[in-house]
Amino acid sequence: MDTRSEIERFLRTGDYDAHSGAWPGDILERERRAHDELRQSLAMEVQRRTAGIGVPEKLQGLDVVALTRRKVEPMVRGLFPSAEQDAVLAVLERSVVFLTPANISQVLLKSSWLNTAWDLANLYLLSVGAELLGEDAPRLLGLSEHTTCYVSLSYFDEESPFADFLVHEAAHVFHNCKRRTAGLPETRRREWLLDVDFRKRETFAYACEAYSSFVEAGRSPQERLALAEEYAARAAPSDERVSVAEVVELVREAAAARNGWKRILARCAPETRDVTRGTVKGVLSISR
């Protein structure tokens, strides 16, 4: 297969030959050249499909850092001890990147992984109403990589009071970011900002997203409980990666708890086995 065919396959599907066999040179040279050419071709194709689109007026003059801090601060205050909150906020408040005509090419060229770059390209194309790269392209509104949260311009058009994919993606940073990255002490048992079970990561993010809207709009426990019931009735996620019933149950519990953030974390924490008693228990206790 020649390089042109490989580039076309990548643009259409996001798939590529991990061995870069269509490119000349030794293994390292082939991989370097393939990754560079695939990224450049991806950026050029996205630019071709979105020619003439400018930076939206709603983003002009927007203080992304201030917006991010306002959105994530309640979550950080609820999940971390006071001595660690400022360090975590410093990581999150500069983590959000809205994909725009001004930065999309640079984002695609610098993304760590080719498949992530392809997903980001489609996220951006969807947000500006352009044709996606392939029939099976994901229809994403946000995506997290390491400590960066890429967010669609559709964020500013979302009408659901329970949807906040900035908060959703920020919640993923907690299990992607090591404590030392935030300047916090790290031990063998405390490596990541938060320990979230791999199977529960989307459940955790959806629950945090919903609960953040309860905290923002509900002035009392009764109001938060009413919002949880409204969420259960019409706004639970349609995502095959999570159990809708589990997310609904979790946000109801969070709305009723004194610290709903800790309740969400406790339900999504990894389990550890108590070998002295032969039982399995959560790593974190539930706080009401």
C-alpha cells in the first residue's frame, strides 16, 4: 500500500498502520514521517472543509480561565481538602481549550495520539456544521487528553439545564492527572488526584456534570432533590458506556447528601479487598 492510500484511509476512518509500512526508512524514521504526514493531511483536510469560517463572536473577549474556574470550583471544593484545593484549581482553570478556527490546526498537529487527533477533528467539524470525516466518526462535544479538556463551540448553544460538558471533561482530569503534576505530595497509594474505578469513569463524569447543575440552581436541599427528579425524568444520559439507572440513582443520592460530591466519588471509587475479613469494601467512605 502506498502513502497516499494510507493517508486517505486515515482521513476516512481514523485507522492507520502502526508499523508505518508504506513509508521508507528504518522503524523510527517510518513512524516519524507517517505521523507527521498524517497529522498535516488531517489539518489540511479540516481547513479545506471549514474554509471561510471565522472565530465566533461569542468567543471574542471571553475569559476562558475565569469561566472554567467558576464552573469547576464547587466540584473542587467538594472533593478535595482545603489545603489542596488551590493547587487543583490551578491545574483545571487552564485546562480547557475551546476548539476554534484559530487553534484547530495547532491542536491537531500537537495532539499526543493520532486517533485522538482524528476524534478532535470530527468534534470541531461537528461544532461548525461541516461534513464529518467518515460515516463512523464520533459525534463528540468534549474530549479529555491528560490534563487538557477540549470543548466544542456547541457548549454555548446547549439548552439543557443539566448539560455542562466542560464540567464533564474536567471531572476526567482527576483520574488522568497525577498528584505531583499539581505540585501535591504523592505516595504509592495516592498517585492520582482522585482514584476512580476504570469502569466507573463515565458514570463519575456524568454524575458530576448533573450534580454541578443542581448546586448552581438549587438553593436548598429540597430544590436540589426536585432538580434530581427532573433530571431523572427527562435528562439522563443516552450513552452506552453507562447505566442510566445507575447515574440516576447516584445523582439522587448526591442531591440528598450533605456533600454530594463525596457521595459520587465514594460510589465510583475502586474496591479493595479486606483480606483479614474476606470482604470487599470501597476505598472511600460515604459522607452525608
